[in-house]
Amino acid sequence: EGELDFEDQIVHINDDRYVGMTKDITSSFDHNDNLRMLSLTVVDTEPDLKVFYVFTVTFESIDENIAIFNSFTIIIGFVLMIVSGFVMYFISYRFTNPITQMTKTAQSIANLNFDRKVKVNTDDEIGELGESINRMSAQLEAYISELKDANEKLAEDIANKDKIDEMRKGFIASVSHELKTPLSLIMGYAEALNLSDLSEEAKKEYIDTIIDETNKMNRLVMKLLKISQLESGFEDITLKKISLFEVIHPIMKSFDILFEEKNVEVDNSIDTNSTDVLADKDALSTILENYMQNALQHIGGEKRIDVYTQKKPDGKIAIIVHNTGPHIPKDEIDMIWDSFYKVDKARTRAYGGQGLGLHIVKMHAEAMHADYGCENVKDGVDFYLILNKV
């Protein structure tokens, strides 16, 4: 190996040492800028024949390869950095996302919002923690819901208690008011009977007044007992097939004297061919009696009472008691069913009414699950009761 002279671009090698041998000779020179390295290989193939293999390599190609390698390395490194970033983000997201969800769910639970749930996608410890948070949220929601229901029920009970107390106070005041007048009259007339100069005619008048006021008190007490039985459920209501004629006919007969006294014209279209209904006979009789009493107390105009039935579109039967006279004020038409409520207090007092009749109607109708009500019509007022047809 050594420096070779390549000025004439010819190489002469004639050395017996190379016969039957292979020898590499490498040389480098700067004669040509493109030729940077020479590799000479001598191969002895035949006694008088030598083969020379000359290999040349330029540094320019090496520089280009190095530049390509460096560029490729930079690009691959950049790509690997991007891929690594995505991989790291994906791996960190898998770990941080469940924790973020749990944090937000815990904050929602703290704000009493139980709609948010942790999405569990793994079976590891984080997944178990998410399941535990979801179970805790569901249990807390159930417990708080039960607590809210209990609080609402308690509030309703308190409101009902207050309402019952108000009703009790109003009931006692109304009963006291209703009893005060007859008791005062009875006491006054009873004391007057002790007067020595009282005539027999006056005594009879006083005694009749006492009996009349006693009867009013008795009717009031009986109505109060009826209301108490209905409210406590002691009165047995049995629905069965009832003939309207068999109920209404005796009631109309019992009012004949009052009809004559007041010159009331009565039109009763309920006859033996009337429709049978499903009702309790005693309750139905009580309702119709109170409707008739109410009609008599408020009769006016032509002084006419009509009793008839009307078939409803759903197949039910409406029993209607109509009386001519003044209308009920619209702002009071829903209150006439309350106990001791009187539209015309002076008028009801004159007829001995206590404002309980329509309240008893309401309770009997509700016990039979029947519709009831009243409405102002052209020449008076209609009171109705709707029953199922048999």
C-alpha cells in the first residue's frame, strides 16, 4: 500500500509476488475533486494473466448520502416526537379522564345534582372507584328523594292540621251561633211562663214557640250527627238498583202541605216508568229531600218546582230539581256546599235553615261517587245529581 502515481491515468504492476495471490492496494489523492478514493485489487487467474479490479469512490456521493441520512434522521425524529406526543396524550388521557369525570361527578353530587354519572370503561381500580361513586350517587339520590317526600308529607300534614284547626274553630263558632238563638228564645219564653198575670193564650203561644225552637235544635243536632257519621265512615253506603219513582214519590207526598201553603206549582215528571239507577236508597232520599227543602226556601218568581231526569251523553242519568227564583251569586256558587254557609242568612233563619243541608248532599254524593252541583238558568236555579243507569 502506498501513494501511486496516476498522472497518466495508467497503473503498472509487475511483481512476481502477486502471482497466485490476491492483493488489495488502496490509495487516496486530491488530483481530481470528484475522485477521492482508489481501491485496487490484483487477482492472479493464470500464469501470464493478471486481472486488476479498480474501485473508485467519490466523497461527493458520501456527502450526499450523509445529508440524506441526516435529513431522514431529522424527519424521523420529528415524526417520532409527534407520534410520541400523541401516544403520551392518549396514555395520559386514559388515566386523567376518569379522574376528571369523577371530580365533576363529585361536584355535581355536592350540588345535589345526581344526573351525572361516571362512565366506567375499565375493570381496574379506577373503574371500581367509578362504580362506587355511581352507587353512592344513586343511594344518596334515593335517600334525599325519600327525605323530600317525607318533608312534603310533613308539610301537608301540618297544613291539613292547620286547616282542620281552622275548620274546627269555624264549626264550633257556627254551631254556637246556631244554638245561641233558639236557646235564648227558649230561655226567654220559659222565664215568661213564670209570670203570674200571663193569659192562657199567651202561655200557649210561648209553649208553641219553645217547641218550635226545640224542634229546630233537634234537627240541627240530627244533621250534625249525620255529618259526623259520614265523616267517620260509620254510615254504610251500599249501591244497588233503585227505582227513582219509589224514592221520589214519598218525598213529594211529604211536601204537599208545604206546597199548598206557599202556592207552589209542582211538575214531577218522574213516574212509574222512570229509569232505574245505581244508588244507595237512604242517601238518595236524603239528597232529594235537601234539594226540595232548598228549592222551597228560595222559591220565587212563578213559584214553580220541576223535578225531572235527563240522559247524559255517557249514558248516565241526571236527576234535576229546578226552582224559579233569584240566581245564586257567581262568587258564592262553589261555597254553598260548605257547612253552615248561607247565601241569604235572614231568609234561611226564617225557614229554620242552618246551612247544613247542601253540605250533607255533598257528603252523600261523594260517598256514592256521584257527580252533583248547581247552575243558574234563565228563570231560576237547577240542582242536579248524576247517577249510573242500571
